[in-house]
Amino acid sequence: MPSSSVCLVDGGYRFYQNTGMYLPNCMTSHPTDNSLQNQQHDYPVSYNILCVIFAHQEYLKDPEFAPEKVLSKSFAAAGLCAWVINIIKFYDVFVVVEPKRRALNQANAELSAAQDRLRFLNNQIESLEEQLSTLTAEFREATNAKLKCQAEADATANSIDLANRLVNGLASENVRWRESVANFRAQLLTLPGDILMVTAFISYVGSFTRMYRIDLLKKYWEPFLKKLSPTIPVTADLDPMELLTDDAQIAQWNNEGLPNDRMSSENATVLTNSERWPLMIDPQLQGIKWIKNKYGSELKVKNHIIKLMMLNP
């Protein structure tokens, strides 16, 4: 075998050692010459690979460099020929596949790192989501408390505003109230005498006319109280009606059928403030009509004569 062929085969074997390709069965079944194996250590690896790269074109173009034709000469050489052709083809494939395989390994490594990073970030996200959920719940509670406090503050402000409006509205009544307080303090001195005059009015003036009632108050009772020792203070120009009733009550009586004159109002006042039934002198039957309208079904008549008079006015 020529030295160039030896270089080609030896370089191919070195290339096999660097690429990790298995030898064909034909070479493992039929060992080559020991001189060939000894010569493979005399060439650098890079030189052998370049030798194969530049030399394979010439031999592959040779039609005689084919395992079928070499087999007729030597079975071992045919195996070497087939191995050289296959190793060159493997190199052509290897130079294309190896960068891609390395790129694949790098991509897998980057993918693994990215997955680890993604797993770490997912754990961080879960932790942050738990914290966010907790903070959201706390924020919701704080918001509800704020709204509750705001509602209470608004209600308090409304109450204060209403109170201020009420106070301002009643400020005009301050003068009248002060006058009333002063009058009440003054009435404390004359209250016993006034009560005495009112009770005498209810007890004794019922059977008298208007003029006699005025004479009793002005000419007899008031001078008598002034002559006593010690004297009993009485309100000047006392009107018993002011202590016994008011205009609203008199208007209600008028709506019930009571005549609106002073005499009728005094008689109704005596009747409503008496503990016992008073004697009514009612020639015009105005009092009976008023009593029937006022008491209605609550009225009980025990005297048959009076009942007959009420039924036939």
C-alpha cells in the first residue's frame, strides 16, 4: 500500500479516535498489519485529519477505490477501503451535526437554567401573592373601618349642625324665657294668695252674675286679704281664669257648643275644676247641650226629672 494510502488510513483511524466512531466489523474481524498500527503514532492528530480531508477527494474519485473491486485483491484491504469511505462520509456529517449537537447541549443547559429560574420566580410569585392577599384583606378591613368612621363623623357633624340650628333658632326665645323666669320667681311670692282667691272663686261665685262676681273679687276679697296681719300677697288685678284655663281650652269648649261669652267660660271653668257635681242653673239649656256634646256616652243621668228635661229640651 502506498504511503499516501497509509496516511489516509492512519489519519482516518486518528479521526475515529477523536470522533468516537466504531470500527467496521470487517476491520475488527481481520486485524491489519502491525506496521500500520505502529505508524499511526507518528503523525499529529490535526495533521492526520487534514491529510484525510485533502486526500479523500482524489481517492474517492478513483473508480478502482471501491470495496467491491478491492475485495478481489484483498479482503482486509476491502475492509479498510470501506472504512475510509465511511469515515469520510461520517466527517462530512460530523462537521454539520457536531455544532448543532453542541448548540443543542448549550440550549438544553440554558433551558434547564431558565426552568430553574422560572421555578424560583414561580415560588417568589406565590409568596408575593400570599403577601398580596394578606395585605388586600388588611386594606379592605382598614377601608371598612375608615368608611365606618367617616359615616360616624358625618352623622356627628349633622347632629352638631342640627343642634346649632336649633340653638340659633331658639336664641330669639332667650329673652322671653328670661322674662318668664323672672315672672315665675315673682309669682312664688303671690302664689299662696292667688290660690286662695282661685279656690274662693270656684267655691262661691257660681250662683252670682258677672257684676256680683267682680264685686266679690275687687271689693271684698282683695281688701280683706290686704287687711290681714301678716298680709297675704296677691297678684295685682288677678284674673282667676288665667290660672284655671287657657284660650285653647276655651276654644275647644266653644267648638263643643259652649257660648263664647265670658260668663259661660267662667261657668265651664268652675264645672271642670270642681271635685263634686255643681248645681247648674240653666234656663236656656245651653249648659246641658254643651255637657252632652262634651261627655257624650260617658254621661250618666241618675235623676229621672233631669233626664226627661234633657230628652225634651
